[in-house]
Amino acid sequence: MTTSHAPGSMRFQIHEVLSGMLATVERQTFTDDPARLATMFEDLSSRFALFSPFQTGVDTAAVDEALKKLEQMNCIEHGENGYTLTATGQASCVSSKRTLFNAGDREQLEGAALVFDTL
């Protein structure tokens, strides 16, 4: 699985970064297209240092694995029109964001969430 690490940060897996963004998103539903999400991660790599390891490309299978992991953790539910962030999932994502990421990383995740909301 692809991981991300920024200067001064610990290493993060895609599901952790995705969870960090989900803690801040406005919309509760989002695409279930791993290719589209992989492209978003690659785009974010040029905007935010936290995402810079994704600049070399993101495997859609790794994104799919991350989505499945978040689903197994009951953070998201897969439905007919994509994924939905659950109420308990949002609380879990907020908690994880606070404990896993430093203040600079959280600021980047919040900026990235604005992009995520446009998908």
C-alpha cells in the first residue's frame, strides 16, 4: 500500500490520509471510483507537502484497499451511489485526525478536504 510522509511527520497510509480528509469534509457522500480518487491524490501532491509522496502515482488497487479498510472499520458505507460517511465514522475520523497528525498536517488535510468535496 502506498504511504505518505512529509518532513516532520510520521508515515501515513492512504486510509489514514483519507480518514483525515473525511474528518473535515462538508459532504457525507463521495465517489466509489478508486481511479478518480487516485487522480485526486496525485493532484493534491502538487498542492500539499503531506501528499507529495503521491506525486509518483497512486495505484487504484491501493485506493480500493483503503476504502475497504475504512468500510471494515465502519467509517464509511458503500451504497448504490458511492460511499457515505457514517456518524460514528465521522467521529472516528475526527479522533484519528487529532491523534495521528500534527497541526501542520491537519491544516493540509483541511485544505485537501475542500478539493475532496468537489469530486
